[in-house]
Amino acid sequence: MSSDRLQHGDSQDDGLKLPTDLNIEKLLQHIKQLRGDHQLPLLKRYFLKPNHFDMAAESVADSCRDLRIKSLPNALGQSIDGFVSCPQKALTWANRKFLIVEEILQNQPDVICLQEVDHFKFLQTILGTQNYEGVFFPKPDSPCLYIENNNGPDGCAIFINRHKHILRNFGTHTLEVWHVQSNQVAIAVNLIIKASGREFCVCTTHLKARHSSLLSKLRNEQGRDLLHFIQKFSEGRPLLLCGDFNAEPIEPVYSTILNCEFLNLSSAYADLRRELAKNAKNDSFNGNDKVQQSIRNEPPYTTWKIREDSEICHTIDYIFYSKDQLKVKNCLEFPSDNEIGKNRIPSFQYPSDHFSLVCDFELLDSSTY
């Protein structure tokens, strides 16, 4: 990596032109045409609760959920991420950009949380056609800025469906470690549901990467700082906290988040998987050890990639939620080993090295804020 920052503006996608008045189905059809008929289709995924396969059941399910949230790390691509098994052409922005949009929009989320975003203007333009409003906050010293011909810094972004929600306000925060600013950031938004007037808060972040005992401690400190930022910003509203935490469930930051008394958070995927497995009565862990119960029920992986030194398959992405104010109704399952393929991700069928997390939630009647 060069020692010189190469500051560029977000201008690489300025030539993007789209037909007007496309609904989401027609936009997705148009995107597939832009990708080309010869391209492999996006990996198919299904919800954990199978009634979402049926279109009639889907409409019923939609009526009992208040929001669908999607979280996806964008992956920075060919220059710095070292994906040795992925064809270089599949890593180019030209080949990835429309596949990213297809992946984002196929589940029609109400709130979209993204990490490692270095083409915000492109996403803002194309998602704006479907009435999404976006907020972006870059890293102070993004690694993108050291890449020749970069498109500006990467950071976190949140997009909100304005058909269903009103953006009340938003806040940004650069995470601190022992009172010293780090290079990781967070965005939080307070939203109003148009249909009911009820409010909730969504926050997304991307913690420090790589593995070592020191970095594990750094992530834990970033997590502590993040929780205090969210507590102040959300002011007791139901909370959804999601992102790339770069930490397996056994790391301290996972326990720190779940044991935070002033937010009372739980992991959506772990809770729903435990419910569907119907193992609650047979748990070998007692009811007081909620962290161990949660660890047992997290999915086996949220990222599966091959780098120069190893094949990496583990869970480091989460959607945490206020369990006393929200109920998780469904989650999107992850593709199987055979479906992913021997070269793993990214690939011509999937644009990131992380699979997106998608969850449906219902606001509980007892919510007070």
C-alpha cells in the first residue's frame, strides 16, 4: 500500500443513466439487462420460515411485520482484499456494481445498512429511483485513499425507504479506543413509521479487522464506545444495531453487546434459529447464560472466502435488536457449501465477501419511549 493518500471525489459513476419511472421489479429487470444475458444469476436464498416462499403467504407475512432490515458489507474489491480464488474480472467495479444493487433490492428492505461503501453516489442515484434516502459517513483514514484511481474514501451508509418511514434525525460517530479516535465509524438514524407514528432507531458500524489478542481488545473497546453513542442517540427507542463486527461470537465484544444492561440487546439470527430448532426446553445452558445460548445458535458463517494464506469461513456479522421492544419474525438463510461453489465469494454470482443479513421485525405493543 502506498504511503501517499490519493484523494479523489466520488465521480466514477457520474455517467449513470437510468430510465425514469421504473418500479422495483422493472428496475431489477433493467439491471439484469445491463449485466448481460451471459452473466450467471445472483445466488438464490430463502427465508428461514418457509411461508415466505408463497406469494400469498408473503403478503400475509408483510402485514404482520413493521420493518425489514438488510445489512451488507460491500467489499472493497480487487486492489486490497486479496481474494486469490475469485476471477479478477468478477472483482472489478464494472462487474460488481449492478450485482450489488440486485442483491440489495431483491428483498425490498425498508432499511438498508451498508459497510465498506466507496461508491455512495452510485447507490444514492440508483436507490433514489425507488424512493430511498441515504446517509453516508466515511472513515477518517480510509484504505481506499491509498489506491491509485480510487473513488474516494469508504465508510458506512444507511438508506431508508421513504414510502414507509420518515427520517427524524441522524447521528455519526468515529469510534474511540481508550479515549483515542480510531479509524472505524458508525451511523445511527431515528425513524418514524408513517403508518403508525411509532419510532425506532437503526445503527450500523464496521469494527476493526484482522485477528490478534490486541485487536480483539480494540474491537471490544470500540464496542463499548459504540453502545454509549447509541444509548445517547436512541433515547430509549427500539433499537436495531447491525454491521460487520469482524468478531466471532466467542470474542469479548459479542458478550459486551449482549450483556449491555442499558440497551438489553439480543441477536436476531441466533434467537430465531433457536426458536425454530425448538431446543429451548432442552438447552444444556441455564436461562441466565444468554450469551452461551446465543453463541450456540448463531449461523455457522456469514462470510466464506479464500485469501492467500487461508480459507476463511466464520460468523462475524450480526443484527442485534431490543428484545423487550421488538420481535424477530424471519431471517434470510445463507447459501449452502455446494451453492456457494469451490471458489467461495466474491464471485460472478455474488458481489461481496460477506452474505447480507436480512431480518423482519415487529414492534411490540409494550414498547414505550
